[in-house]
Amino acid sequence: MFELILTALAIPFVCGLAVLAIRRPAAAAWFNLCGSLLTSATLFWIVRRFVAQGPFHQGGFMLDALNVLFLLIVAVLSLTAALYSIPYMAHELRDGHLTEKMIPRYFFLFQFFVLTMILTLVMENLGLLWVAVEATTLVSALLVAFSLNRSSLEAAWKYVMVCSVGIAMALLGTILLYYAQVQAGYTDVQPLGWFALSENAFLFNPALVKLSAMFILIGYGTKAGLAPMHTWLPDAHSQAPTPVSGLLSGALLSVAMYAIARNLAVFNLLPTVGQVAGQLLVGFGLLSIGIAVPFLLLQHDIKRLLAYSSVENIGLIALGFGLGSPLGLYGALLHLINNAIGKSALFYVSGELVQQYRTKQILRIRGVIRVMPVFGGMLLALVLAVSGLPPFGTFLSKLTIIQAMFHDGWWQGLLALLLLAAVFAGMIYYTLKLLFGEPPANLKPLRLSPAVTVAVGLSLLLLVSTGFYVPVWLDALLRAAVVIVGGGGR
Amino acid sequence: MNVLTVLLLFTAFLITRVSNLRLAIQILIVQSLGVAVACVWSGLGSELMHTYIAAMLTVVIKAGMIPYALFRVAARLRNETENKPILSPNQTSLAAALLLAVAYGLVDQALPGLGRDALAGALSGFLIGLLIMITRRQAVLQIVGLIMMENGIYLLGLSMTRGLPLIIELGVFFDVMVAVIVLGILTFRLKLSFMTTDTTVLQKLKG
Amino acid sequence: MNDLELDRLFFQMVIIFLTGCMSAVALWKSPRLANCVSHGLAAGGCALMFYLAGTVLAGGEAVLIFIGRWLHAGEVALRIDPLAAFFLLLLSVVGGAASIYAIGYTADHYSRRYAILPVLFNLFLLSTVFVFASSHAGAFLIAWELMTLTSLLLVVYEHEHAANVRAGFIYVVMTYTGTAFLMAGFFIMAAAAGDLSFEKFIAVSLTQPQRDLVFLLAFIGFGTKAGIIPLHVWLPKAHPAAPSHVSAILSGVMLKTAIYGMARFYLEFLGVGPTWWGVMVIGFGIVSALLGVLYALMETDIKRLLAYSSLENLGVVLLGVGAGMVFSSAGKPLLAGLAWAAALFHAFNHGIFKALLFLAAGAVVQATGTRDLEALGGLIRRMPYTAAAFFVGALAISSLPPLNGFISEWLTLQSLFFLPQALTGVSGKIAGALLFIALAMTAALVAACFVKVFGIAFLARARSRKAETAKEAPFTMTLPMLGLAGACLYFGLQPHSMLQAISRVLQPYIGIDTRGLFEVDRIGLMIQANHAEGVLSVTLLAGLLLIGCLAAAGLYYLRGKAVRVTAPIWACGRAATPRNQYSATGFSGPVRWSFRYVLRSQRQRIVDENENIYVGRKLAYHQSIRYIVDEAIYYPVQRWILRQARFMKRLQAGSVQLYVGYVLVVTIVVLAWSGRK
């Protein structure tokens, strides 16, 4: 198992360095895909082994139900993003947005981005978890700024600045947690190690852990795009190259939520702290859903539209985590998976539209259904999926979270439902604008590259299947993860 | 220890009044050196080897490599100074004083029973760094503010737990260094693209 | 027949619908084949459904189709109880007719994307089946949303018209919001019951405020689907936008899913409630009925007119529902049974005759290419079968004997007549009496409305070239129309068969007693509800009508032979043109004037006075009414939301310093919040 984890980390590392040596863009793209295939295969293998063998801990790495779930997300998304990168980069080159020299650098960063995400997930130590999260910010900032034009630089600057401040808060919180550990007299055990914490965190000083919880939730909350610290998110997600936007929205936000979930598991060991942390997350969650509404109702940029939809979905997930009941946690974890798959695929679709119509302005993209009928159908299906409608898995997970909300009173649940309805109104309004109407006269019916169709089709297939059926092993994983986050220790 | 706290606060207040980029970086060096000395100081009492390593790393990275990188960036930004900060130096100093009071209040309420002045000093260093990021337009000054925040956090950890475990500490240093490099690249690119490193021009993306 | 065979039958039906989808996909290259096979299979599925529903309804016992564990949601059951079977019966009749009709109707739509139409149609029928059959809140909501989605796609199928897309948008947003309320209602019960299955909801113990809340949430949720005023705005836009065979199901069946839901909630889950529940339902019902028919009367778009008339009919159904609830809470189970039976029967009848009218209107629209009444005319000679079918539908909707609309409307009137008994206080008694009058007036206005439609569209002379050259629809279209017309007649002449089935449906519910409510006598239907005993003999009425007609014909022939004289029409010395005929707008003029305070009618005339200073020469005439609900509620709310959104967007002003400041402020606020004692 340990070797497998090392392999999963080594493959992107080696591929990332090796791809720098490849000059031809197409070759680099295919090489990148091969690397991602290998990484994903290793990750899937890890998941399989985990399902068969159970938790694992060695040499600073660990696997339990919680992080295995997120490894699954990274495995699927890095694969689809690598796949979509092939046609995307070729198109950007053809349009002259990029030069050939820049391409290997992109794939280098891509692989290292995946590397840092995997690293975040397998770290056993909460301090090193912080280090890895900060590393994801730095690598992805370079990806956001990749095209080096004015707007992407602006987005990257805001991204690094706001996230660094947020992450600094998380560091402060982590130090406070460490102090609580030291104060409780556990200096000889593994400092900030998850296993040590999960065994004796209930003996810590609650006031101190509460303070630490506030800082940690704000810190990682910034990274996860919870309002009102979400301000960098629409900029960064809309300016990054689209495959990366998909990864940022689907995988990176999930990884940040993982950091929250892992810390929350510690806080939940102290009921008073768990309660306050939960209330804070519910507050952030409701605020995130609410704040997305005006920006989704009045939006002109297709990628920003999707970015705000991410804010909304992450808010919903934070709600589920905040509720703390098994039902809410189950829904939140399931929603993380569903949303990651749906949102990344939706970004790929939007990227294809932006490239074909040569604009991000929603009002200039018209008549998709006439120019690319199949693609238009996929667009509609994915929008419905991220808005949480059947027959997609998102509906079930959303429903579960909302159902959990009604256990402690009705008004919060009703408020969330109405806000979600407003969000849906914005999404579907602009989607209908995109799909129908008269396409520009100079636009010919286009053939899509098979890579896009495969990447998006695969995601849709996964979403529809989770809409009706959650495999037994995944259900078991989710239940085990729920116990972990809920404060059940290992 | 109190001398060092005063030094830290003094440098923090000094930066609130500076408009020259190079001067700000020099003050940052002084502050980082102070942090390193504090690190050694806390290590003196015990036989903890890792505090000395941490102190050495602080000197090398925070007083050496980071300022070096910042100087290199600043060297390319000839005519850039903080002309019209969002809060004037006087107002910023006043606000910093206010934050100092807030820090004392917070420490008294949340973390009683530890070295009060050291904690409050570290916390106010953190907050003043944040204040600099909010009230300054120049990209380099924002980076300086960020590192001041890091210094504050580091001191806080030092005065509470004698620093984090070494492996984490190493990671944090590595991250800070990479962050400054990334920010340096971005600053340089800002100068190329926008002809200025005034970050208030970065307001195209909104809504 | 035992359960095992019925559940096999159910799954066979599901497979037939799914095969309908698949075959259309497989045959997408040859639309003609896809059309026949796919719609044929849909019709076959409906036939099975008819048998299934009929068996359950006749047996009077719930049939468990399927039960199984499903994720964390617990036991999920598909169950067809008599209530569901009753609505499935309606779906099978309307759906079957629409499927056959579609074979002829959609032959005009062949194109590259044609295959989508039968696929969606099959899925739409299937999801509606599951709405009725689901006995679990989660499964119900999935089916409910799928029904909305497939119908949305059918509404925007003809997306070349921007208005259709707009209609689809309003439709889906309204229903999504409505579903949000439904979810809230379900989850409040689920929190108390600990499970999402309907069986647990039956005995769920809620506090009175919670019950009130669930009642309101369900009323808003289902009310949105039913299109009660003021939640109706999507309905007159979406129903006409869909292809006509779909409109028939939208109006005929999908609206009834709301009535089904209300029956589930109010009869089964919540039981007997306080009086104000019923009063509130009645209040919304009468407003919907009156305003709906007024708007219908003003309309000149034939399909939108039918959609508005659906508002009116749903209003009448709600009157029955509300009256039933009032009687239940007043402890009058027999009267409650009468009112609920009237409501359900009217829902059923409306499904049939409204589907018939939509199908006939679709045939007209296809033959003439226009939905504008002012461009039609004289179609009775060119489309005799369609005209006959439409005529029967119009009679039924105007609640004239011997058709089914008459029976259910009469029963509703009867139950309203006893309403003052159940209401206390003078104001209640007066209101009850006024209600009776209002319903009677509604019926009269409906009759006026359909005199207008039939007269303008089918009689007199064609008002446009297209109407002049219209051809009768193919037999695949006329046959289902005539079939539905036959059903209208059958349930008009033999209402007791259905009414007795309905009384079996209602019998198990608390606060309702239907034993011996409807008995068949030699001369007709006996109604017995405590003090209210009555005989409703449609056979007698039909006989009297027949005698009257025969007498009239006899007199006509006795007086002498008719002489046919051919001469030009006198039109003040000018040649008569079709423009001299009575127009639909003109026909509704008196009503528009009488109700001008509600309708806020406006007219605009552009007159060129240069040519003849005495008469003037009208160049353009524009008549419009203003929709008070839209103007009083929807436009202001929309404006307010957008204004707030514009204001809120300033939060994201683009400045890094501001964003970092947010983090600082949040930190301080959170610390202060968490530090509070």
C-alpha cells in the first residue's frame, strides 16, 4: 500500500518533469494523458485495495474512508481534464492564444497540480496537510495566470492574495490546535498527527479548540470558496484554461472541503466545539448559496456563471457538514462527488463553446442546439445535473442534505430551498439563452473532437448512474466516512 | 524577550509609514532577523535542537532569500512608490495602534495565562500585516504585508509551543518561499502587462 | 386477480414505454417508422395501464407493485391504491387517445430531431405513471421532477419561436419553486415520522402549527402545479406552446397530479383539519374559477383560451376539495364524501373533455396554420368530424346535459348548496350562499366562452385563405377525438359507474363516509346525504332533451317545406366580406365591459381622418386586457429582485484590498460571535 501511494505521487512528479522535455505540443498532450491514466489507474487500485483491506497508516501517509472518497474524485477528474486538455490546447494554439513553447509548461504545472492534490489527501499530519494545501494554491495560481494576459494576471493575483491570507488563518488555527494538544500534555505523541488527535482530542481544552476551529474554518473556507471569502473564486475559475477550471471547481474545492472535513472530525470529538463549528458552517453555507443568487441572475460571462454555481454547491455541501447528523454528512459527501463530476464536465462544455464562438459573453453564444445538437443536449443535461434535478445523482444528494436540515426546524431548510430555486432560475435562464435562438451566420455546424465527447459523456454516465444506484462499496465508504467526520474517531 | 517584542512592533509600525519599496524590504529584513533571534532565545532554555535549525532557516529564507527576491523585483520597478495609499500613513499608524489594543483584548479573553506581551505582540504583527495588505496599493508592499503576517504567526507559535514540529516548520518555510517566488513572477508580469504594479488597477474582473 | 400478476403487468407496461423510447432512438433515421412504432407502443402501454387501473379500481384494494431498499432512503415501495388507480385510469384514457392522435399529428413535424418527440412523449407518460404509483417521498419527488423536465422539453420542442422558450423558462422556474415547497412539506413530516415512506406519513403525529405549515406548503406546492390563481402565470404560456397532443396531457392529466397530491396530503396524511383550511381552498378555488373563465373569454388564441379555461375548471375542482374539507371538519362525513366525489369526478371529466378540446384545436391549428380565432371560420363544412368532436367537448365543458361535465358540476353545486350548514356565523352563511351564485355565474360564462369559440371557428365564413382551404384531419386524429367524445357521452349517461368507484376510493379516509351515497335507481342516480337527498336522472334528462328535439323537428316539418333562396347578403349596400362577420373580440365585448374593473381592458385605435371626416377610416384597432395578478405581484417582485441583485453585485467590486478586508471582517465577526457567552 505504501508503495502504491508513493507510486501515485511519483508518477505525476516524473511525468511533470519529463513533459518539459517534449517539444511537440500534441505529443506532450498525449504524454500527459498517459501520465494521468497511470496516476488514475494507481489511485483506483489504491481504492480497490482499500476496500478489500481497510484503513492504512505508514510513514506519514494514511488512508481511511474519508480520504479515499476524495482520491476517487481526483482520479476521475484528473483523467477527464487530461483528456479534454488535448483538443483544448490544440485549439488554443490554432487560434494563436498560446505559443508552442508554453505548452510543455502547462502540462508540467498540470501534473504538479494533481501531485499536490494527491499529497494533500494522503497526509496523516494536519500540519503537513496545511503545507500541501498551500502548495496547491501556488501551483494552481501559475495555472490561472497561464495565458499571461491582463485578466488572467489579475485573477491570479487576487487568487494568491486572498487565498494566502485565508490559508494564513488556517495556519494560525492549526498552531492553536497544536497548542491545545501540547497543553493537554500530549507532547510525546505524534504532534498534530490525525491518529493521535482522533484518540485524545476530547481531552483538549474546549475553549482553545474552539478558537482554533474558527480560524481553521475561515482559512480552509477561503480555499473552498465559502462566502464571503469566495471573492477570488469567480475570477480564478473563469480565467484559468478551461481544463484547469474544471479541476479547480471540481477537484480543488473538494480537496479544500476535505481539509475542512478532516479538521471537523477533530472538532466533533468535543461536542461543544463541534456544535459551534457546525453552526458556523451552516452560516457560511447559507450565505454562500444566498450570495450566488444575484450573480447568477445577472451574469454575462459563461464561465463566471459556472463559478458562482460552484460557490452555491460548495455552500450546500458546507451546510451538510455543518448539520453534523449522519444524514447530512452522507448527503454532503455524496454531493461532493456528484458536484465534482458534474461541474468539471460543465466547464469542459463551456470551454468548447467559448472556443467555437470565440467569446465568453453569454448573449453572443446562441443557438447551440442548432450548431451542435448533441453537445447542446449534454449542456442542458449537465446544467440540470449541477442544479440538482433528477435523474442525476446530484438530486439525491441535494435532497438528502435538505432532508437533514429539516430535523432541526423548518425555516432554514425552506430558506435554502427557496435560494436554490432562485439559483436554478438564473442557471436555466442563461442555459436556455445559450441553447436556443439564431446562431451567428458565420458559424458552421461543427464536429466535436471525440476527446471532449468522451470526457463529458463519461461524466454524464457516472452522474446518471449515481442518480439511481450507489454501489455497495461506495455506500460502505460513505457510511464509514460519515462516522469519521461525525467524530467517531477512526 | 520584551525587547524583541518591542522591536517587532516598532518595525511593524515603521512599515505603516513607508512609501519607498526598498526601504520597506529593508525593514522586513530587520523584523525577520528579530524573529530569528527570538527563536534562538526560546531555544536557549531547552535542549531542543530544532529551534536552532528553525532560527537558521528564518535567517536564510526570510532575511536572505525572500528579501533578495523582492529586491530583484523592486529593482525592475524603478518609478514605483506608494503614492496615495488607501489610508494615509498617519491613519494607518492609528489603525495599527487600534489593532494592538484589539490584540491585547483578544489575548486576554482567549489565551489567558501565557506570556501576555509576546502573544499580543505577535498577534498584532499578524493583524498589522493584514492591515498593510488592505491599505496599500503597491504589489510589493502587499507581499511585505503577507510576510509580516507569516512572521506574526510564527512568533505566536513560538511563544505558545516553542514552534511547530520541525517537519511542518520546513514545509511552511518552503511554502512561504515558493509563494514569494510566485508572487514575484506575478508582480513582474504585472509590470510588463499593466506598466504599473499598482494593484488597484486590477479591477476589470467583477460582478 | 392477485397481486403477482398485476405487478408483472405493471412492469410490462414500464417496459413497453421504455421500448417506445428505445425504438424511436433506434429508428431516428426514418421518422415515419419511429412515429408509428413509438407512439403505437405508447398507446399499447396506455391500454395495459387502463386494464391495470380498472382492475385495482374495481377491486378497491391497494396493490403493492414493488418494494425494496434503496440507498439510505429506506424501504421504497411502488403501490397502486384506489386513489392512484383512479388517476391512472384518467392517464390511460387521455394518454392512449393522445398517443394515437400523435401518429397523425406529428407526421407534420418530420425533421432531423423528430425522434426526440416520441422519446420525450413516452418518458413523460412513464414519469407520470410513477408520480401516481410512488409510495415514497423520494421516489415521488424524482418522478415529479422528471415529469416536469420531460414536459419542459416538450414545451420548448418547437424552440424556433422565442415565445415557446420563454414559456418553458417561466414554467420550469415556477414548478421548481413549487417543488421546493413540496419538499419542505414532505421533510417536515419525514422529520416526525423518521422515514420517507407514505405509509409512515399516514399515522404521523404533528403539532397543530406543524400541520398548518404542511397544509400551506402542500397547497402552495401543488397549487403551483394546478395553476391556481395567483400561481398560474406559467400555465397559459406553457400549455399552448407544446405540441397539441402534449397540451392535451398537460391540461388533461398533469394538472390533476396536483389534485392527486392534495388528496394524498389532505385526505391521507393530514386527516381532518381546522375549518380555515377548507375555507382557504374554497377562496382560491372561486377566484381561479371566475378569473380563469374571464380571461378565457377575452382570449382569441384558441389554445391559450383552452389553457385559461383549465384554470377555471381546476378552480371548480378546488371548490369541491375545499367544501369536502369544510364538511369533514364540521363532522358531516356524508356531505364531505359528496363534495370530494364531486371534485374527483370533475377532475376526471375535465381531463377527458379538455384533452378532447385540445386535440380538436390541434387539428384545427394543423389544418389552418393559425391559432388565432379571428382568422378561422366556416370549418364545420371542411372538417366535419373535428367540428363534431369539438362540439361535444364544448357542450361538456359548458356543463350541459347529457354530458359528463354536467354531472360533476351539478354535484359540486349540490355540495356548495349545503355549505352554509357547515359554516358558523352570519358571514360564513352569506359567503356560502354567494359562492353558489358565483359558481353558477362561472358556468354561464363558460357557456358564453364556448359559444364564442365554436361559433367563430367553425360556423359562418372563413376569415382567411388558410381557413378556406383547410382539410379534414386523417383518421388517426379524428378517431381518438371521437373516442373521447364518446367517453364524454358515456360518463354523462352512466355516471354511477364512475361515481361508485370514486366512493370506494374515498371510503377509507377519515372524516368521510360514502356508504350508500350514490345508488342506482330505476330512473337514475340517487344521491343521499343526510338531509340532502336527490335524484339525478341523466337518462330522464336525455330523454326529455330528445323529445324536445324531436318536437322541434316535427314542428319544423309540420309547418311546411323549407324554401331555399339564394341571394347576396345585405351589408348596407356594400359587398359583404368575411370581415363583416362577428369577431371573437366583438363577441366578448359586453363581458369585457361588464368586468372592466377586473379586466382593465384597454383599446387602442389608430384612425386616419383625412379620407372621410364624418366616418373616419380605421387603420388599426388593438384591444388588450391587463392581467391584474401579473401587475400586482409578479412584475413588482421581479423588479425588486433584479434591483436587489444589481445592488448586491457591488459586493464583488474587483478590488483585492476589499476582498482581503472581507476576510479580516469575517474573522473579527466570527471571533466575536464565538466568544460570546
